[in-house]
Amino acid sequence: MIFDHIRHAALYQALPGVGEALAWLSELSEEDIPDHRLELDGTRLFANPVSFTSRPACDCRFEAHRRYADIHFVREGAEAVELQLPEALTVEVPYDPAADIGFYSGPAMARCILKPGMFLVTYPEDAHKVGIAPDDHPAPVRKLVVKVQLEP
């Protein structure tokens, strides 16, 4: 897991895929935010815009991936993301290789609050529960999720 502000993107330039994605995000203007999936490098690196209303943590569930890292980059609003090791959670929906996702339940070991300009990189060892209202008051959130392929 990496939790930081986009102004520090250059610190991660040596990380395959992640450095490239963060460089792209750091140059992104409000007018450049896509309203649909944007392929930066085919299926190796792509961005999905996401808009939602945050919810209480009890209405969200953990997810984890194996082939992709996620970069959660908030543009508007605030979102809490809870984290836990997948092996410390109970499987709710087994991992689906075609969709590269499994769903889990259980207690969190950490929580990050993402505000505009902040990002969180989650790897396969980082089960993450997204979309949480940080102050228990649901509010609109607008963000990009960049998928970074870890294995071919």
C-alpha cells in the first residue's frame, strides 16, 4: 500500500506501471478527466472514472485483486478506505480470475482518508473497502481508479 498526495508522484517513478500512472495523474487537469474508461496502455494500464455517494462502512465490503494494483485518486469529495490482509478476512465471494476480484468481510486493520489530490495504491496483499463516508455523513465523491497490471 502507498498513501500519499499527487504532488509527491515523482517519488514513485521507478515503480513499474505505478510511476507511469502517477505521472499521468499529476498532469491531469479538471478538463481532462475522462467520463469513460481511458486506456493509457491497453489492458496494462487504464483509468476508470467513478462517481458515487459515500456510505457507512457497514454498507461496504472488502475487495482484493491478484493481477492488478489499483490507484484510487480522489478529485472531489472525501472517501475513507479501510484495509486488511486478505487472509485475515472471511471470503464472501471467491476470487473470480476473469474479473480479477474477490469479496471479503471482517475487521479493518487500517483506515485512510482520501481528499482531493490524494491517492492510495493497493496491491494484492491489500484488501480494501472503498466508498466509505469518512464522517458517517454520505456525500458525493468523484475519483479515478487506475488499474496497473502486475502480471502479463
